Amino acid sequence: MCSVSCSKLTLLISTCAYNISEVQDAIAKQETSASVPTENIMDKAVTYIKSQTNKQKAFDSIVTKYGDQLSDKQKAGLKKFVR
């Protein structure tokens, strides 16, 4: 009886360990493929706008590419660099 219970317990532990490993792998993949942090986008966007002669075109390009990741306040802040 003990060997049967131990076998079931071993199987249960193995299954749990496999599931934990699977979850950890999924989390790691999400973290590595996560989008660019907003702060980094803002820094790069400001630098890019400042470096371009056509600042409106640069701003429009950023909003097209990253607009869904930026708040209205952040977009307004970037707009201040357009002259």
C-alpha cells in the first residue's frame, strides 16, 4: 500500500514541478518579449524629434508607431518639441 501511495505522490510532485516549470518558462518569454518601456520610448522620441528638421513629420511617425503605448499627456509633452 505504501509503494502505491508513494508512486502516486511522486507522480503528483512530478506533475506539479512540470507545471511550475512551464509557467516559469511562459513568464520568462513574456518578460523578454515585452514591449519597450514607455520611459524608453519617450527618451528616444524626444531625441528623435530634436534631431529631425521636419519635427512634425517625426512626431507623426512616433505617434503612428507608438501611439497606442503613449498616454494623451505623453503625446502632448512630445508635441511641445514640434515647432
